[in-house]
Amino acid sequence: MTLDTNAAVERINKVQDSDGNDRTPANENRQQAIQEAVGNPAGATIETHTTDGTAAEQLPDLPIPDGVTALVVYLPGNAGDVFLGDDSEQFVPLTDSGHVFEWEGATTADLYIKTNTAGDGVGIVFEGGA
């Protein structure tokens, strides 16, 4: 059996998927869609939210791009602990500088924080502009 390593490929009509089935290869539009889906979004969103009191408060509605993880960060100037959760329970503690919660939801508005001291809060950071 001879293997020609100098051949030119002019057209690929079929490719095999992971199950070994023949499929049509991705065209230019599909390749662009894949690149956009897995590429890094431009810019960054960096925002802080501090509480008005000690009751649970909803975080601002910042849309998170698909495939991006938002970080909810304990602020170093906080006087006490911050508790993170949904609208009914806030049970995830952020208690010291460097504590971070990773969120892969569609928006930061799904999260609520509760603090022991009014004026404490969190930073929100993720790739892509809001």
C-alpha cells in the first residue's frame, strides 16, 4: 500500500463524526459560528454592588455571555460576611478577601446577597461588556 503525502486536497465532501457516521463538513458560516461561540468576548464587565441594609438584595441585571463564567467577589473593604443565594435563601458565605463564587447563569440578577452590615457588598467580574 502506497501513501501519497504530496497530494493536494481540492474538496472534502464528507467527514466522520465521533460515532463514525458520514456528515457534511462545516461551511464558512458554520465555522464562523463555532469560532464566535468558543472565542473570548471583547471587553469586560466589572461592577460593584453594595447593600442598602441587611435584608437580601438582588444583584443588578448584567447579562452574562454564553460560555462565560461570572465571578462574584468579596470586597476587601467589607466589615462583615456576605451571603449569596437566590431570592429565598442566601447560604453561600463569602467571608474574606479573595473569596469568590463562580456563576454560569444567564444574568447576575438571579443572585441575591445579604450582609450583616449595610454598605458591604460584592464585585462582579466577567468577560464581555454588559
